[in-house]
Amino acid sequence: MAAGYRFTNFVPEEPKDKGFESLLQIFLQLITLTAGDVAEAMSWMSELDKRYNLTDDSYGLGDFFEDLKKNGYIEDKGPDGQFKLQAKGEQKIRKSALEEIFGKLKKGGRGNHTTPKTGIGDEASADRREFRFGDAPEQIELTESIRNAQIQHGIADDFFLTEQDLEVTEREHKSQTSTVLMIDISHSMILYGEDRITPAKKVAMALAELVKLKYPKDNLDIIVFGNDAWQITVKDLPYLMVGPYHTNTVAGLELAMDLLRRRKTTNKQIFMITDGKPTCLKEGLKYYKNSFGLDRKVVNKTLNLAAQCRRLGIPITTFMIASDPYLKQFVEEFTQVNNGQAYYSSLKGLGDLVFQDYGRNKKKRM
């Protein structure tokens, strides 16, 4: 009988644990989709329970809801009659996003990133090289240095060690980085039945938690842009929603540059998550808008800011959640003017790209 594959219908196993923890993971996904609306998330869970039997007679959704309150994830109805997330619940959402997108990461020692600069650095690396004037004595690798001496001079009673025999462990300098994450909240982020804002929120929450746990010396500012641009806190991310806005990329870049000017770090960068073209400018108290194609007036102002960021040494990494050829052409021109980077990502791969680029940019002096 020839070897081969046998295909059968996939029948998913029922979850073994129908208790609090398994239901909590589902709740965290739904609360992100509902922009922090606890009542709506629980309503969705009820529908899912009817269809997929998430609970049983020993532990129901009522028990789960009480445990959410008891464990400090949500609070009872406030003056407006709505259940709300508590700080513990918001932090749990960020940690869940981090684990979902980046995997389970443990906090490092110093929480900074490497640069190519060598010499007396902050942490030892796996690389070794010959001794140079100015190297610290603790960098010397005694075992390797003695081995070099034996090879060069032979094994004898009058053993001696020269400067040329010394080998040292390379040390890497650590750098602080200030990052501004720009999130597009224009109406196009939910057009055509595709939810693009939820993955963007998850990436932002995961990146914020990553910086907090692994790179605590870094600065991360988050801004959103539609008709205007404004700064939000990490605490605001679960509640972020798309509005009836155009895309004022200029306002977002101006605010990002203003925030980075206040930072004293050498390394500065902008990450921009968007799915569309710039369509809006603010001129005085009025808005100039044009959603039909690429408006020369809006595009030129956007490119001017990209060039200004380049002169200031601020690279812009654009994560484009779209594949239209004319939009790609604009992003390529924008990237070339800034000397930055651009990625054309599906929603599924967005988190991996952001994480990889954050780590990659931290390994070089901007």
C-alpha cells in the first residue's frame, strides 16, 4: 500500500476548561472589538455560548460575570448606568495582546536595545576581538588569551603573555529610543466590511506593553489622526473607535514631530499605521478635503513634512494596510523622501512587522 495522506473532516475538541480563565480569554477579545463596552461584550458571549456551549451547568456566564467583578476586572454600574473596565482589566487586555502578537516575552535586564557602536559598552555580547588600547580589564577573556599565548609561544616553563595574545569580549552600547505610534482612525478603517481598527489597537497595546516590560527606558507616545490629530494614553486604547473622519496625515506628522522635539533621546522614530491616502488639511479654522484620488495640495504638504523629518533624523516607518497600486506609489514616494521604510501588510501580519521593525531600528544609531 502506497504511503500518503488521509483527509477527514475537522471536528474541533470542546475546551476542557470551561471555567473563568478560558472564558476570560474570549472576553478580552470581545471587549477589544466592542471598544470597551462591557455590556455588548457579554451579549456577544451569550450568543457564542448558545452556539458553542462555552459554559456548562457547573459554571455559567452569570458566575463568570460575578468573578469579573470579584477579581477587579470590571466595576459595577456608574452614574451613567454602564459597567466599566477597571485598571486591572485594561492591563490584562494589553498583556493578552502582547502574548497573542509577540508571544510570551520575559523582561530583560536593562531594557534597552543595542547599537553598532563598540568599545566600553553596557552589556557583553557573544563576539570577541583583539585587545585595543582603552578596553576595560574586565573585558579580557583569560581562557582564550592564555590559549592564544600557548599557540603563539609554545608550552614552556617560562610562560609569558603579550598584548597581541589578549582577546576581549565585545561590549554593546545600549540606546534609548523615543517612538511615536500614529494610528489612522479615519472612516476607511472600517469600510467595505473589514475591521482594520481592531488589529491596529491590538498592535498598539502590545507594543506599549512590550516597551513597558522589556524596554522601560524607552519613550512611547501614541497619537490618532482623522480630520485632526491628538495624543492619547495607553489607557485609552481599548476604547478607541473609528470616526466619520477624513485622513489628515499632515496633522498627525506635525504632532508627532512636536512630541519628539521634547524628547532628549538621540534615537527618534515614527511608526504610522494607516490604510489610506491623505485626504485632508486644516487651513486656519477650515478643513480642505478631497477624497477623490491623490490631491496634489495635500500630497505635497505631506511629502514636505516627510522631508523635514529626514533632515531632523527622524525615520518614518509606514505600515500600509492596503494594496491599491496608486496608494503604493504614494507610499513609495513618501518613504523615499523620508529615507524611511514601508510595509504593505495584511491585518494578520501587522503585529509581527511592527515588533521586528522596532527591534531592528533599536539596533542602529538613528
